[in-house]
Amino acid sequence: MPRKLTAVAALGAAALGLAAVWKLAAQDGGSTVRDGVYSPAQAARGERLFDSICVNCHEIAEFTAAGAYLEDVDGQPLWATFDYVSAKMPEDDPGSLRPEDYADVLAYLFDAYGLPSGATDLPVDQDSLEAIRIVRPALPGS
């Protein structure tokens, strides 16, 4: 009998611990690109940058068409994409833009992909961007 009680108590403690971890994850890192993590003004700035710099090598369809960009990074922290883009783009002058410019371009891509905007600009610091996950836009009926 004591062995069963111990096992039940251990199982209960594990369940409580797991619930606490899930709650903490929801508070600390539960944000996704579906949560309005960029502003409309930021997306507009990003569109201007895309049209003046990025369009030299890219078309917007590369990032928005079925099977495109966001699907390759689905579920990953936004920091990984921001870090890659800010270190590798533009290809002829990598890392030459300000961090805010890279965030603006990403905001434009999210807007073009149909993700909702919010009240504030997408941040540029690693901690904030690691707390945001890239997920596909919600499809009608989903």
C-alpha cells in the first residue's frame, strides 16, 4: 500500500511540475507571429526597403507562395531567421542594413503572408525574438 501511495504522489508531483512548465512556457515564449508582433507602419517601411534593395535578388512570391519561406522555418524562433537575414543579406553587401531595417523587411514579409499586425514594431533584440515562434498563418476555418 505505501508503495502505491508513493507512486501516485510521484505521478501527481510530476503532473504538477509539467503543468507549471507549460504555464511558464506560455508566459515566457508563447508568442507567435500570429499574435500581431509587428506594426502596419513597420510593414510599410519594410515594403519600401524590399522594393528598393531586396527586389534586386528576390521576388515577394519566394516568401509567400505555397511551399515558400515561412513553411521552411515553421516552429522555429524568429531570432534564427532574423540572425540569418541580418548576417547574409543583401547578398552583395551582407549585414549592411540597420537591425531595424531587417526587422522592417521581416514585418513586410509577415504582412504579405497574411499574418496580423499589432500596435508595436517587431523588436530587434535576441531575447525578444527568441520568444516569438514562426507559425503558418491561420487558414479560414482552422
